[in-house]
Amino acid sequence: MLHSSVSVSSQCATCHTGSYLGAVGKPATATHASVTGNCESCHKSTASWASSGKPDHSLFTAATNCAGCHNGSTATGRPGTHIPVGNAGCVACHGTTSWRPTQWNHSQLVVSGQCATCHSGAYPPADGPVVNHIPYKSVTGITASSCDSCHKGYGSWATGMLHSSVSVSSQCATCHTGSYLGAVGKPATATHASVTGNCESCHKSTTSWTSGTRFVHTAANAVGTGTCDTCHNGSTAKGKIATHIPVPAGSAKCDSCHKSQVSFAISATMNHSVVTSAACKTCHNGSYTSVGSQGALAKPAAHIPELQLLSGANMDCKDCHSGTTSWLPARMNHNASQGSGSGWCKACHTSGTAYQGSMEKKSLTHKAKGTSPTDCSTSGCHKPLGNKGQAYSSWD
């Protein structure tokens, strides 16, 4: 038969009925059983039925039962590594007659403990857990199949760990070793180097390592052991603030003043016995007034001008003030000032001055007899240069 003389458009079935010699008819297969169109709907060549046989899928709709033909015998079916789709039809994911490209439509499957049905690594491209995935099977509360306990997005796995499924009591270190993706491990710091307890001993929050963190001090690090600054040096653990009073290094320990292991600010009382080697004005100079409950108070504006005393610049608060709990009582130390330029008496003892203290104040000429003294000490009356009173303590 020379098909060149026959139009391949609607005439095949005229001969190919199976009744005529040499004209093969439609075979008794499940594929052809449902075909009602003419031969040319699928077969486009007169040279070979097989090479040209391709169904015209444009005749099918989204509601068509693809698997009715694509069952592996009638037509190509799902491969053995195809993901287990349940009752979902082929067209739910396959949008072309060439099968690919394809897109899994998760709306066909209610995600509630079923992710691992496909995402086990056995059904590419449904990827399974990565090699360094956290060991979720070892964590109480998470089952092997419940990927969605943590992964909530269909588009991406990287949705973050949901610790609501994990008990924060002793399981943190199961994942937080530094070996698993997304589970940060213990940092290589001096603070953590000595830690032998579990994470939960200090870290109380699953949303942040730093929030709710409270270091549990052992008996060897308790208040009174003098070991605070072993860690609290500003690098290993929080150290002194920039505005902290300048305590002598080595001799003054943190727990000399700070008595709480919960907070530096709680139960903090200045202990002057550990700073006896330091000058009072090292702290009591106005630079550390915000420290503690009231700070290291400085001298008031109306304090006597000690700089006018003999070598007054070298004098310290404790030259007059003897108590560490209160400025008073205080005894004036004139530091052997002689007047006449080597520590003028009149700087404080002249009437009209506003300096604090109980010193007697009078004018320079209060008993002058034709003289004009330049200082109390040059009047010829008051000691130490005069004859009356007691030097540095009483005028008469």
C-alpha cells in the first residue's frame, strides 16, 4: 500500500479495521479500549504506528485520570523512586505531557506529621535530612516523622528550630555540640572551659542564650573565696565598669564589697578596710559619684581651701577625717602652717568667709591698736607666732 496516495487526516480507519489483508486494526489493549477518536488523533505517520503514536493530550483535562493509562503497562507509569503521592492525581504536580518540569503541590497533602513519608532521602528530589542535621530522634518530644515540629514552611527548610517541642531541662547538649547545622555549640571561652554542667544550669531561655542567663557559681567560686576576679576580668566574664572606683589591684577582691552572686548591684557595700593603702581623694574627688547607692562623695563646694595650707596639695581627706562611715567627726589639721604666706590663717578665719566648719571668724583689725596686721598670725596675739591660745586649736 502506498500511503502517499492517502490523506492522513481522517481516512486511516477506512482500511485499518482488522478486516482487510495487510491493514492492521486497533489492538485490544486498555489504552485503545477508551479511544473513540480516529487513528490520526495519535498516529501522525504512515510509515510506522509505533514511531508516530503519541496521544493528543490536548483532548484531556485536569480531571482526567492520567494513571488510567500511565500505569506502567498501558503507558509509562511512575518510577519506583517516585514519591508516595497517595490519592493525588498526576496533574496536581505535572503540568506538561513531558512530565517535566514539575512542581510538588503541598496543598495536596495535609502536613501534620507526614513530611518524612517522602522526605526520607529515598525519593529524590524530595530531599531528606542533611548529614549534619540535629539528632532529632534522640530528643524527647520529637518523633522521626514529625519534620513539621520545627519546619513550618513548604518553600524552605530553613525555618528555624522550634524549641516548644523540646524540654529545656537536660537535652540542650544533645544538639548544641557545634557539630550540627544551626545548633550553636559551647564557645571556646575561658568561662565555658571550666563548665562541666549542662547548658540549662545557666541558660534558662530557648529563644536566646543571653536572655535569662545566670551563671551558677560553685562552692569554690562562692562569695568569700576571693576568686571573683579570676573570671570577672572583662574578657572571661563581665568585669568592673569604666566608672568603678579605682580599687588597689590584687589586694581588693570583688567580694570584699559585692556580696551577691546574682547581681553586682545587689548587697554592695563599700569596705574601706581593703583600700587603706590608697589615698581617700583617689575616689572622693567627684569622679565616682554614681557608684553604689550614693557614690564616692567629694568635698562640698564650701569646704575649706586646703590648698592654702602649708603643703596643702599633698594632704589627704584622712588628715582631718578619721571615719569611713561618716565625714564627721573631723579634726582640723593645719599641717604646721605659720601664716605670713606659708598658710594664711585669714583665708578661713576672716569674718565673711563662707567655709564650713566651726572655726571662729573675725576681722583682722578686731583688736588692732594702731597696727594693720596682714594676717591673724602677725597680730602679735595668736599662736603659733603670737603668745595667746594654743597653736592650731584655740585663739586664747
